Amino acid sequence: MQEVKRIISFYPEGKQKSAVIPVLHLAQQEFGGWLSTDTMDYVASLLSLKPIEVYEVATFYSMYNLKPVGKYMFEVCQTGPCMLNGSDDIVKYIYDKLGIKPGETTTDGLFTLKTVECLGACGYAPMMQMGKHYREHLTKEKVDAIVEECRNNVAIKN
Amino acid sequence: MGRKLLLDKANVPNIRLYDVYRREGGYRSVEKALKSMSPDQVTEEVKKSGLRGRGGAGFPTGMKWSFLAKPEGVPRYLVVNADESEPGTFKDRYLMEFIPHLLIEGMITSSYALGSNRSYIYIRGEYAWIVDILEQAINEARQNGWLGKNILGTGYDLEIYVQRGAGAYICGEETALLESLEGKRGNPRIKPPFPAVKGLWDCPTVVNNVETIAAVVPIINEGGEEYAKIGVGKSTGTKLISACGNINKPGVYEIDMTISVEEFIYSDEYCGGIPNGRKLKACIPGGSSVPILPANLLLTTAKGEKRMMNYESLADGGFATGSMMGSGGFIVLDDAQCVVKHTYTLARFYRHESCGQCSPCREGTGWMEKILLKIENGQGKMSDIDLLWDIQRKIEGNTICPLGDAAAWPVAAAIRHFRDEFEWHVNNPEECLRRNYGLMHYADPIHFPATA
């Protein structure tokens, strides 16, 4: 709540509607990586907005997940410059390794694969976003290491 | 070796931190502007510098600033466009990630010139870790008296806030950005009114690219006239180029706009040539929206002159035989690449990013994507190439914002210069699945008939 208040303080009085995008990011992070209708309604109540004002924003921007996703989401860029450097092979390798196509989640709920459009890492291609950070200069070996890292993190937390 | 104004200190260890940045001469422009210049004098220096917007359109920055309406009692805003999303472009990211204080310094000086007491950085949502870097820089600046109330005892107040987007290329268009900053879908507004009159929350607003605002720092430090001496003609100062694709040394380079395209690609100081013994086939010199050129037209203009890395030379020949400086996203394709496939990925990008307001763009981008995929997969007909041409013609100029043009141009240029590669796909539906068309004649010298 403190963070929500901090965000609202960025704008002049009465302009708290501007906070909807950052607060939705926060909500998605806090409520399991996706935005349910309940979560969006909650955001609307926090910012004194009508629910529709939140829904129309949540459905416009591609970073909001409107369905449940795995604990780790591999967002692999596939636009021009990444394609020139072999992003198709990375997508295929993730399929071979984890059995998931773009848009799918592994049955253990750990990994979701998503193909995305240009993330501004064209010089460090191929790449993907995982959580807050980019993983760049991807190779099959690096994908192996990232998958291993995620599984270890989960094992430690359990 | 060219002059560096923005990245000259990029390799100083810990330049990201305030103490180091200040020790290296940071925040001098703020001292100079706030203590010894009026806001109009700062704008005047920017005008004299000839600085052109570094986001892609290349509009003169000083002129944009002078359009800002200044009604009594109405707040004015500076919004920095850090929604860098044009495929091939990653220069602003580099600047914000490694020298965040340069942007903050430029924003303070620029905000002072424009009379903004509350300025925003609108950053693309995916650059999440950079938000932390910028907020840390803002906090450091505030702790050291460069932000807040009564800065340097001059009575000038300023706060800077970072606003994250959430994944929408369209929010790089300035009016869509303002809609997004107001908490709405990123649908571009109809202009006029321009943001300079009616922008953020209906108040007069200037939206400038990250690199543009950073360039204000050396302009104020050295003076607009000194800045204008660097470069050539109307391409003054330095420009950041983000180079990627099939080159040995992808990365962000600062150039002074006097070097040739050939030198930029092959010199070890810049891209370092094409890897794996491959040859240069084609290049998109200014971000995915600008026309792709085959190797021959890229290195030499249709007049037979060496093509240079500046606004005028890259645009020489118009869209018939030239391209654009755009955002400085320099994408190189080697002879193992397929222009049809590359164009398809760009068409898919624009379909994904169309906001859906205007029918020509919403529908046309989807059609272009589907037809390009068909041709790429060996299922195209000869008439599909003409259909593609027809569709892009009907998108261009018929939409509220330039996304329509940006989607149409790459397809148009690919057909204009690589039509035989498209035809080869149609005529060789099985072979095109096994191999690519290759270099063919795309690097051959061009002989233009002399005009009488």
C-alpha cells in the first residue's frame, strides 16, 4: 500500500488515474503473475476508478497476463534483429527441452513460453526477458543453465 | 576518431554514481543555465545548435521548444520519451543504464528552459531494471540539491518522476505516450491540437527523446554554435547509433556524422565487418520502419557518391534509392539472410503493435503479415506481390499516427529493391524452403543512365 501511495504522489492532485499502469504492474507481481477480474477490480477501488477503466488498460498492454502463467515466464524476442541471430532456434530448443510451445505452460506450472516483439536488446541477440531482467546472447547451453537455475531456486524455497 | 559528447565518459568506472559523475564535470550545465541564463536564452542556444530530435523524426528541437504555449497560471510539462521500441534501436537504454545522470542533468536544464516544475520519464515497461537505476539517480540528484524546491537558491523548483509503460510500441508516438501517461490505452490523438498547446492533462507539453535531452548538456556547456560546428550541414552534433544484426561488433556507437556508411560497417572502431566470411547483402540504417537498402545502394548513392552516416546522405535519393537516419537503429543482413522472412517478422511486429484505431493500419498490417508468411512458405502467387504493394500504398498516409507509414515503408522498400527475391520464392516454392536466395546482384555496382 505504501508503494501505491508513493506512485499516486507522482501526479498532481486528482490525476491518480495515471497510476493505473504502474499499479497494475505491482498487482500482477503481488497476485501470482497475472491479473484476475478480482485483482483488476481491487486496483479500480484503490484508484477510485470504474472497473472498465482498468480492464481497458489491462487488455491493451502486452505485459499484463490475463490468464494464469507459470512461475517463470520465458519471453523470447522474435523480431527481425533477433531472428537474424537465431531466435527461432531458441524457441524450438525450449520446445524440445520443456515440451511447451509459445503460449503454453509446463504441467508442473513452472515454465511458460511466450514469444514477444522487440525488447530493445537487438545488439545482444538472441534474448529473452525473465521477470525483471533480460537474458542475452542466448545459446542452447545458456537456456539449459537458466532452466537449471529456476529449478534450483524452487528447490531452495521448498 | 570522431568527437564524443555523450558517451565520452561512458567507460569511467562507476560513472552511474552521482559522486563520480559530478567529479567528471557533471551538472555544470545546470549551474550555468540556472545561474547565468534566462529560460529563453537556454532555448536560444538549443536553436543555434541545430539539434534535431533523436527519436526518429529529426524535427529541430529548439523550434519544438519555441512552439510551447505559455498561458498564465497553467502548468507546463516536459516528458522524456524513453519508450524505445523501434526494432534495431537500443541506444537510449544504453544511455540510461550506464550514464543515468546525463539524462537527469539534461532534464533539469531543459525543464528550466521550458518552465516545467514536474517532468516525467516515460520508459517502456520491459526496461524494469532501468527504472531502479533512474530512480536512484533522481534520489542522488535530489540529495545533492539539484532537484526539489529552490534549486541552487534560484527559486526554481523541479521534481522528476519515472513512469513505466507496459508493452506497447505505439506509446513511442508522443500523443499515445501522453494518453498512456494519463492512465489510458495508448491510442494516438488527432493533431492538431499539438502537445505544445494541449498535451499532458490538457496542459502545454514538450515530448523529447532521451538522447535529445542528453544532448542539451553539451550544448549548454559548450554553446550552441560550438555544437553546430560538429557534423555536417543540417546534421549537427553527434548521433548514437545502435548497430545489430550480422556484424562482428554489435553495440552502441557515438558518431559525429562525418563518416561513411562503409567505414561504419567495416572499421574496427565500429561494427568490425561481417562475421563468418559472409558478405553484406542489405541494411536498414535507421530502425525497422525506414526503407531497407541493398548493399550497393547502401554504400553508394544513386548519384555515385559515397553514402555518409548523416540525415541528408542517408535520405539521398528519397525513398526510390535512399533511406533515413530514423532512430539510428542500424540492422545489417548478410548474404545468408532472407529478405522475405525478415520483412515478414517486421510485418508481424507492426500487426502486433497497431493500436487498432484506424482501419487501414489495423486490417492492412494483418493482411501484409499473412501474405508475407505465405510467400515465405512457398505458397504465394505472383499477384500476391502486387497485392502487398497495393495494401501498403493504402495504409501510408491514411492513418492518424505514423505507425501506418512505419508499417508500410519496410514492405514497400523490400519489394522495390528485392522484388526478384520475392518472385524467386513464388517460382521456386520447394527450393525456397531449403535454401535462401543469397547475395545475387545486390552488391553489384549500379550504372544509372546519365540524364540529359
